[in-house]
Amino acid sequence: DVKVTQSSRYLVKRTGEKVFLECVQDMDHENMFWYRQDPGLGLRLIYFSYDVKMKEKGDIPEGYSVSREKKERFSLILESASTNQTSMYLCASREQGTYEAFFGQGTRLTVV
Amino acid sequence: AQTVTQSQPEMSVQEAETVTLSCTYDTSESDYYLFWYKQPPSRQMILVIRQEAYKQQNATENRFSVNFQKAAKSFSLKISDSQLGDAAMYFCAPSNTGTASKLTFGTGTRLQVTL
């Protein structure tokens, strides 16, 4: 059974903290994605990666950075958390041949 | 860049009836894939159905089928014999081919299923 695992389901952080959201996949996929999901806005792409140490900005990269040191792990970093980054964060990895995406269970982040 | 429009924020259907969710998209590519994903209250996003743009035949998966109109850039999802378990958010997602291609989602349609 394919699996994408996000390190936390719920997270509460203080304004100004550096926050790490971790995502691990066990399918040897090259492509991985980070999205934030807000009501009425759908899923918005923050960053994606198509190989180890390779990353591309998505549609809303401001305030975020990413790290992909190993193929199976893709980390999202909030350099200095702000209240407007309170959201649901979803990680996905994508299969090369079918282009099907597999998702983690999501992390609901609250910044207070 | 791709844009995806799901014009129905919410839909409701009675159990056993049929409902159609609409999606239009914009892409400059000729080769791409189209997906519908379902997100139930558990938040776990799962694939519903997949369509290759080069195929003229509409994809079907049991009670789920699509109406793919490539020239119109339209990709609607039809759910037949709706069940209570179909209640969820549904997202349309076109995906270009290529290793470095993005995966873009629409804003979603919340489907309610009533008795």
C-alpha cells in the first residue's frame, strides 16, 4: 500500500517561530508537492520538487522555503510563522508514469 | 500557467440520483492528464478518476464517469446512483506531462448527499 506520511496532524505554533513540516513517501517518486488548503480557495501550490535538491516555486511561495535532501523526504519550512499562515497543509507525491498524486493526511497548523 | 475553474462551490444530490460536477481549465499544452480527486471529512485525498487528454473516449470507473471536451477545455464528473459515502469535496486537477510539471487544483465543489 502506497504511503505519504506527514509528521503531524495538528500543530500549534507561536508567531515568529520557525516551523518545520515533514513529509515522507515510500514509493520512490521523484515529484513531491506542498499545498495549503483554505476554505473557498482550494489547494494552492507552495513549492514542488522534481528531484533531490531540486525545487520550484509554486503559486504562493512567499514566507515559505523547502528542503529535499533525500528522495523520500520533502520538508516545508516557515521561516518566521505568522497568523496568516494558519491553514491546512497537504503534501503529495506523484507517480511518473500515470501522473497520479498520492496525498498525506494533512497538517492543520495554527499560528497564535 | 494552468488555471482551473470549478464554478459550483456546493452541490446537493439525493441518494440514488445522478449529479454532475463541472470543471473548466486552461492550458497551452497538447499532452496532459486530467484528474478528479475526492476529499472526505477524514481529509484524506483520494483519486476518483483519471483521463488522458490524447484519448477521445471518456474514462469510467464504476459509478463515476467523465465528459471530456478537449476543444472546450471542459472536464465534468458524473456520479451515478449517488451514495451517502460520496459526500465530500471534489477537486479537478489538470497535470501537464514532464518531470518538472506542476499539479494545479480547482477551488473544489462540496457535494452533499441527502436521503
